[in-house]
Amino acid sequence: MMPPQVTFQIVAECSTTRARAGLLHTPHGVIETPVFMPVGTQATVKGLNQRDLATDLGVKILLANTYHLYLRPGHESIRRMGGLHRFMSWPNAILTDSGGFQVFSLSGLRKITDQGVVFQSHLNGDLHTFTPESTVDAQLAFGSDVLMALDECPAYPVSHEYARESMRRTLRWAHQANNHFLSRIADSPTRHALFPIVQGSMFPDLRRECATALLDLDADGYAIGGLSVGEPRPMSLETVEATENVLPRAKPRYAMGVGMPAELSEYVARGIDMMDCVLPSRNARNGYLFTSQGRVIIKHARYKEDEGPLDPHCTCYTCRKYSRAYMRHLFLSGEILYASLATRHNICRYLDIMREIRQAIISNSLPEYLRCARLAVAAPE
Ligand SMILES: [Zn+2]
């Protein structure tokens, strides 16, 4: 058996919920969990540079998308230039997805077979094939610290019959990906971890069947995919809950593509250690800001001469230096600086929430934290 590549250490557990605070040790640094990972789709978090992220915001791990980087500039090109860390000048850890989600959400024509998925590039229409083995190769070419196994991400809703067929295909792919990964890294000087992905649409029995079968892989961590595909929000939480007691306590669990600020603690309370979401960055660019006092829709006329900061409790550069009135002006003028300042604040807000949650777990006060968070959601604006 291969020694663990990326190790996870639990430092505190909540006595009431399933939450835990931990440390994820990677070749590019130690990450405090629970952690929110900003999304750097094209090897960049839109609007921020790497110094903003690593130095100012303290981001320890970023997510990058295999689908996009495979198509452009290409994984072999990135490998020849020394890997993704060097290419994008990023000193900390990188997690890459398998490409499966984007193939199913972005590409035009696609054909799923037991061998993999043939898809048409959304850039120029060229045909490409992802197999469990080829997506491992692409992610190893990037030099990702944490890789994901190829999965099929069904839309919502699908029939139980289709969800079962699809989940079993994802399971076979996970075994193939894992075998290929183990053979590829046997002689590798760098450590990498491959996380398989639990699927099964929103059917708890299929989720449990999938998670149970994935235990055979003895992976360094497990991802829960197929969320945020259009299902009602409470169902995403129930789906995560369905496999909490199946997945090994000692390994990190990653809920892919969730959630809103108020949901972060709900996932953590259900045993989740890692999350990613485009919401803080995408919403920032669209004028939708998350603050400790609720959301701010910056275009509203009420902010026209509002000289206060976006969030008086936030210590980010945007909140220290600029007013709501100035942010509104930049937004309405379509200025580039707006996107940069707004994204910086929203990502900071997510990271602050995760730090508060982690602190609450360590001081064993997460139940109170959850109560307050739920009250804030229920309160009218
Ligand atoms: Zn701020």
C-alpha cells in the first residue's frame, strides 16, 4: 500500500455536530480546514492577482479547472513550462477538478461511453476525449496537489434508473483512474492525491452505495459531486448528509461547487472540510456583495452618497479604503477597478466566515454559531 500523499490531521471535533477542524498537509503548504477554495477557472481568480490572494487574503489553496486548461493553453504546454504553480506563479496548493462537470455543463455535442466521454470544445468545436486515465495525466501534467477522478455529473432531475447506471459508471472510472494514478506516481518525486467523487444524483441509497464502494480505493480524501445542478438547496444538504457516516472520519471530505455564505456552516456541520464556489467572485462582478450585515446590491440608489465601507466589520483593503458610494460609482461606470475591489471583498468575506467556523469548532461553540447563522437567514432584510 502506498503511503498517504496528502495527509489530514483532525485537531478538534464538535461534540454536537459532525464538524471538525483539521490541517491538510500538501506539498505546497499546510491548509487549515474547514477551508473555502476560491475558483481560478483559467488559472486566475478573475480580478485578483496572486499577491492579492496569497499575501493579502491568505488563500492557501485554489481550484483550477482541468477542462479549460486542457483546451487552452493545453496540459502538455503547461507541463513543458514547469507545471501550473510555476506557470501562474502560485506558491500555495492547487486542486483541479476532473473536467467532468464542465464537459456536462459547457460543451456542445457529447457522447458518454463506458470508456469515457467524447465532447466538442466550446472554443472551436474540435472533438476531444476524456478518459479516466487521460484526465489523471492532464492533472499530473499541471502538477496539481489534489486531483479529481473523472465522474459523470448528471443533470437534475434524472430517473433512479439512469442515476444508478451513471453512478456505477463513475465508480468504474474511479477504479480505473486510481489504478492509473498509482502506477504513474510510483516513481514520482512529487506527492499528489487523487480524490474519487461520490455521485448518485439526489438518491440517498445510490449515494451510500457509491461511497461504500469507493472505500475500497483507500483514497487520501473523498469528494461529493453532483451538487448545485439545479436541485432545491435543502436537498443538497440532505445529499451530503446521506454519506457522512459512510465516508471515513479520518479523511478530508470535499463538497464540490457549494454554497451561499449562510450555507457554509451547514455543510461543515455535516462533516465537510473543503468547499469551492464561483459565487463570491461571480456575484462580486455582478454587483452583489456579501457582508456581515447581509447582502449589498451596490447599484441601489441608497448607496449614492453612502460614505461608509461595504462592511464595517471587514478588514479587507476594499473596506478599509473605499466607500459604498465610490464602489457604486465604479460599478455603474463599468470600471475594471470595481471588479477587483469587489472580488477582493467577497472572497475575504468567505474566508472570514470559514475562520469563524473553524474557531467555533475549536472552542466547541459551533451549535451557537449555527443558531445565529440560521436566525440571520430567517430575518427579513
Ligand atoms: Zn471587505
